[in-house]
Amino acid sequence: MSLDAATPFTSQQLDAVGRELLFTEARSANSFSTEPVTDAELTAIWELAKWAPTAANTNPLRVHFVRTEEGKARLVEHMADGNKAKTASAPAVAVLAVDTKFYEHIPALFPIRPEMKDYFEADEAARTSTSQFNAALQAGYFILAVRAQGLVAGPMAGYDAAGIDGEFFADGRFKTALVVNIGHPGENPWFDRLPRLSNEDALSWA
């Protein structure tokens, strides 16, 4: 689908195929084929994900792509036993991390309020809550961007975060938030579709 310049942007909707690709038919992948994922494809994922909103445009998420066998071996050492094989078989893995000094970029990212850099630098509680919440938002955007790029994502929380930080972010600035396997689906890649809450359980109105 391409945007129609004659139609206001806000009145246009994602078509049925796009909705299925991103939401209704998408699954978390548990196996991957041997088809490679290129640097260009991985860069394209970020080129989509980076545009989604964060508070005051703080953008605290950082992405460390692991593609080499040596790099994956180092990462697998810190994955939970149930996740080791999946990570080892994925053509690419993204380690999503929080930049604890995200505020240093505020003058460039939010030039209407450059003084917010000093506020976050001085207030540990504010910078921690802001960076963790907004990085979590960006992690969700990242998974959708993987799908939009025609790839499948296998996000995982089973890992030794301190071990990954020590392995890849030794200076302590970045803190691991999520590991996402990326590739093309392999043999029997999906679990059965699990249910979701009904509207009656999830929605309220005022």
C-alpha cells in the first residue's frame, strides 16, 4: 500500500494484508531456516522502528546485531537453556538495550527543550523510569518493524542480562532489555495460536 497524496494521511488505513503481517496472523518464531539476513535488511528494520514515538523524543533504545558464529557463540552462553538452540540457529539476533545516558542526545533530539538533558542527568529516578519505559515501547516497535521487513521475530526474556552486558557492553552504559531472534521461518516455526482476552475483559468505557 502506498499513501495517496490526494487523501489526508489520517484518513488512510493499513490494508488487510498489512494488518495480517503485523498483527492478526503474525507469530513469534521458534525455528529459523538457513536463509541469511543481510546487513541492509537489519538496517531497514531500524529505519522503520526509529520513527515511532517516545516521550520527548528521548529514543533510549540501542540495538546490537549479532550475526557471526563467533558472536552468537558468545551470546548463547548467556541464554537460558531453553533458548540456546533457537538463538544459535537464528541467522541474526538483536540485543536490545537501554542507553543509561540517553539524555546526552536530548539537545539534538528535542531541541525545543535542551535543558531536559540537565534534568535527567541530575535525577536518577526520572532517567531510569523514562529510559526503561520508552525502551520497552521501542522494543515493541522493533518487533513490528521486523515483521514489516518480511522477516520473523522471536523475542525472548530468558537470559542472563548481566552476563550479556559484560560480554557486549563492558563499559556499563547499555543495559540489556530484550533479545530478539530474527530470520525466515524454519520447520514447524509456530506454536498454536493462543487466545486473547475478550473485549468484555479488556475494554472499559467512560
